[in-house]
Amino acid sequence: MNALKFCTAIAAVAFIFGAGYPAQAQKEPSPAFRTEPPPKEASRSAPLPNLPQAAAADSRSLVQVAANSRVQPVTSHETHPEKRAPYPPPNDNCKNTKSFDAWKRDFRKLAAERGLSNRSVAIVDGTQLNPTIIQRDRKQSFFAMSFLDFQKRLATQNRVVSGKRKIAQHSDTFDRAAKEFGVPASVITGFWALESDFGAGMGKFPIMPALVTLAYDCRRSYMFTEELIAALQIIERGDMTPSTMIGSWAGEIGQTQFLPTRYLDYAIDYDGDGRIDLFSNDRDVIGSTANYMKNLGWRSNEPWLEEVRVTRDLPWDQADLAIKLPRSQWAQWGIKYPNGSPVASDDLQASLLLPMGRFGPAFLAYPNFDIYTEWNNSLNYATTAAYLSTRIDGAGAMGMGRGDTNGLDFEGTKELQRQLVARGYDVGKVDGLAGAKTRAAVKDVQIKFGLPADSFATPELLNALRRNR
């Protein structure tokens, strides 16, 4: 995700979509798989206390509000910090009215309240604003791809092979992490592959200028003010220097792209050499990633995602990540595994996930899948990462579904969102990205129009909206 959770990334991809945008911003792809550097929104790894509504509406008070949040860094995996509350959603329509110099003056006061040294203040004072970073943060085109295109581009056979090779290389460390944290090696390597291709794509941006710029910009000032403070705390602790703190344009650090707050809370020295190194020490990467996922709520010895085959006649309105039913119910409705064997008829809770609607690929998503959407709330990213982990674990290649998925393109989705807004629905930002709010509105309209309510936007639905203005 981790936190930005993808703001940034996918290291090899990745927020903004779908699972709960307000809770955290969306994460964009990491350098390893990006063709263009999209923005990453906060992942759930770096949430903060609830932001007062007045402060959310007035970017001028964000620095002062941030002063109320203090988090002590974790020093080992035996102690766990209190989980941070979610960041407020981005203020996409804001305009910067305060000068950069005025923002720096406010930050000096906040730094003093947080106990940061004069050296840290000097780092910020000497940093220049980078308008290119702001432009990247406000661009979201990467997530406009369909799930099938997204996973084809990211869940590659090469990453499957590389993940298995990495597990064999560090089998002892992965075994230890599985015992201590309950997180399987395939799950760790799935994120590791997507976030940086095992260190090949960690990013080459100086993190401090990026964080200072994003903390100044009104869109996500509160979140990045906290990330900036955490980065300065990391430097003061001696883990890094400004010159060695290199990563993604959205401030993510290391091979699994930890935001600074996530680093402070969950990065650990897993090989006992006396220092934390998420840039070149694979054992620290494995332990820190497992530690973070455990603290997100990973459940040991439980699945996270399984591909299934659906029948042509299901109560499609039950296909919703917010609806969890016993596997016995899905089995009763005729859902089977790709090899034709029936789904286990037990009480394990699962949701039916149809990322491309009822004609596309289908999955049972278990409680552990929630950790994927915590890491990065882009549904495309979360599903791709979870699917990649199952492939590393030995699952077969994904089927393409039962026919033409017939989804809307970017412009069609924007028109659909405008149609929904005109009918009083809250779809978040009209951005061509079918996130959680858009999908919920689609489902409601499908039910009203008597269409199969699979939450997937199609030309058929858009035409129905046009006819029924």
C-alpha cells in the first residue's frame, strides 16, 4: 500500500477506487509498473485521528489541526502502536490561496509543537516547491483501465516466477514471518512484486521535496503534513538522511513502498543487525511487511481470494464486498471452483466479487481480502494483488468469464457519473473511475430499472439513464 496505500502506488502499480475512498485516499502505481506516475492516495497504513469538519473545509487550518496528532514510533515487532484513524478524503476542488512562505511559517510552529529539531525545520526551509508533484497528484488516469487490462499488465507470469524464486531464496525468513505474524509468503511477495518488482522500481525521487510540496498543496495537506513530520522523525532517529531518503514521488519508502508513518509504526529490524533497511535488506522487508499486515488484521490460516465459476442465474445484488455470507450459501446457489468441484459448504464468511460484472471473472473474497483494500483501496489494485498472490501460491491462470463484459470506457463512465449526480447520488468525484460510491449508485439504479444488480456499469445502464431523465 501500506498507506498511500499505492497515495501512491503500485509499485508495480496501484487507493482510487473502490473499497472505501473516504477512509483513505487511493494509492497509485509504483515506478515498477507505471508508464506514467499516477498519484497515490493514502493507504490505510497511515491514518490519523479524525479531522474536524471545519479543518477539512479550510486548508488554512490544516497545519494547526495536525498538531493534535502524535504517534510514537515502534521499535520492534513485539510492540504495536495504536492504529491510526483514517485520513480525510482528498479535497479535489480546492485551490491554494496561501503562499508557500506563509505555509512554511505555519509549519515552523507545528514543528516546535511536535518537538522537531531546528535541523528538521532547516530541511523544510531549504526545500523548494515542485509544481510537477502537484500535477501528478491530481492526475488519476492509471486507474481508468478495466480490471482485465489492469491485471494483464501487472499480474504477469514473470512476477509469478520471481515471487516463487524469492520465496525459495529466503524460505527461512518467510517461515519465521508466517509463524510470528501468520502472513503467507505468497501474500508478501505479491505486494512486493507489484510495489517495486522486488526492489527494481522503488522510485528515484528525493522524498523530502515531494512531501513538502504535497503538505503545502491543499488537496491532501493534512495527510502529507503528517507524512512530512514522520519523515523528519525518521531522519532525526538516524535511520536515513535527506539525501538517502529516495523513493516514489508521493513519498513512499523502500521495496514495499511504506509511507513514512507506516515506516515509523511497522518497519522492524528483522535480521538483528541493529538497523532497519527497507531498501536493500530483504529480511527487513519481509518482516516489516508481515508486521504491517498483521496489524491491519490479517487472519492466520485463512484464504484471501479464490476464483470461482458462477451460474447464469444468481441473486446478483448479493455480489457485493459489503455482503459476507457463509460459503454454504454460495455453494447452495451453485458456485463452483474452476475445476468444477463445489465450494465448501461451511460457515466461513465470503463475499462474491465480480470486478467486471456477472459476465467477467468471479472470486470469493474472504475477510483477509479486506487487508488488500486497506493496503490500497483501488479495487483493481487490491484484486490484482490478491490474484497474483494466489498464482504465486500455485493457483491456475484466471479465466476471462462467460462472455463480453461490455463495460464503459473512461468517457462513458464520466457521463454515467454525471447522470447519477443529476439524480441525487453521491459518486465522489466525477472522474471516470468507478469507485465504491459509483458502484453503490449503479447497483441502486440497476435495481430500480429491473436490471441484474451486479454493480457493474454498462452501456445498457447508461442508455437507460439517458432515456429516463
